Amino acid sequence: MKIAGQPVPHESAREHATGEALYTDDLLERFPRLLHAWPVLAPHAHALVKAVDISGALAEPGVAAVLNGDDVPGEADSGCNRRDEPLFPTEVLYHSEPVAWVLGETLEAARRGAARVRVDYEPLAAILTIDDAILAGSFHSAPLRIARGDASVIASSALALEGELRMGGQEHFYLETQCAIAWRDETGGVAAHSSTQHPAEGQEIVARVLGIPRNKVTIECLRMGGAFGGKEVQANPWLAVAALGAWKTRRPVRVR
């Protein structure tokens, strides 16, 4: 079979063009008794979480469980390098950061349960601009300092430009939602479908969160819908929540 120089169709071209291609969230019917997750979102850009009352959610019909920091047997963080992405933060660092997750028999039941979770916040001042961050000395790492030599040549240049450039860097808009479905497998470990570009890293994060060896975690990516590099690490927290929910309830859990 000669391929070089020939117009060979993509292996999934027909499925993509006809709509027959399956993505993670299309697999729900394969998992009986599947639970749906809905987040409890912080209404502040910066705040301390003083207390979380889940009793109202547990009393809501159709709610199976609520996930919080007490449910994590391993490390409650999905950050791959800095370990600075807590699954259940005690300090909220951005608006609508999830602080708990409700698992329901239906997505609507989970949503109603999340609305009944009561969280006591202590609002803190938020740093919203680069200028404010510099004034506050708030950096991800130690600030870089550039040492200049003789800059007099700039003054004698025939042409000089001066000004500021500001960018609102945004992540790519995926064609497919962030999604994960996790379940307990027959080995006592966890398996999952995930819309991720880095299954091995997702495997490491799930193993770390559950406190189990990596060989007890299997991550599969059926296909992805246009991640453009944005799902290399961003898929990890949703995958970790789904795995944690499956670990606690022993039922399949879907996070989207």
C-alpha cells in the first residue's frame, strides 16, 4: 500500500462528517446507575471558606452524595507541577471556583442539591490587574529582573517607539466540553473515559488523589473534539472529581 504522496482520508473522517463519532459525553447509556455531578460555585473572586453545610443537599430527593475535602483519601489537588489547584479550596482564588460537588441520580437533582449547600465565606480583597499584583508583590514565582548594560544607543537611534501592550490571554474554546466518566473496575482500581490530551498525566493525578498506585488507574480518551492544546492539563480536575465520586459511591460518575 503506497501512502506517500496520496490523499489518504483521516481515519475518523466519515464519523466526524456524519455525526456518528462518539465523544465522552455520548457514552452515558453504557453506564447503568450513573451519577451526575454539579459544582457548588464560590460567588467571590477571593475569600476564605469558613464552613460548609451539606445537610440541605443530602436531604434533597435524588441526591446520592456530596464530595468535599473529607472524602479525599490521598492528595486533594489536581495541579500537575506546582500542586496549586486544590479540588476543595479553603481559600477561593477565582470567581466561581468549585468548593464542593453534589452527585445526583439526574443532573437536575445534582443542581438542586448544589443550590442547597450553605457555605460561610470571609470575603478578601481581590487582585484583578497586573499593576495591582506588582504593587502587592503577588507573583506566581519570584519576579524576573532584567539587568541592562549600556542603553545609550537607544537615545541616539533614528527611530524610537514607546508604549504599553496589554493582552487578556484566554484559553481556547473547545469544540467538545470538558468531560469525564469514571467507575470502579474489577481490580479494585478506577477506570475512566476523559476528554484529555494527556491520559498519562490524568492517570498520575487520579492515583495521587485516591492514594493508590498508578497501575490501578486506567484512563482512555475515545476521541477529542478540538482541544488545540488546551486539554493537556485542564482536563485533570474534572477527571479527578469523577474518579473521587466513583471511589466514594462505587457507582459510575459523570462530570461535564
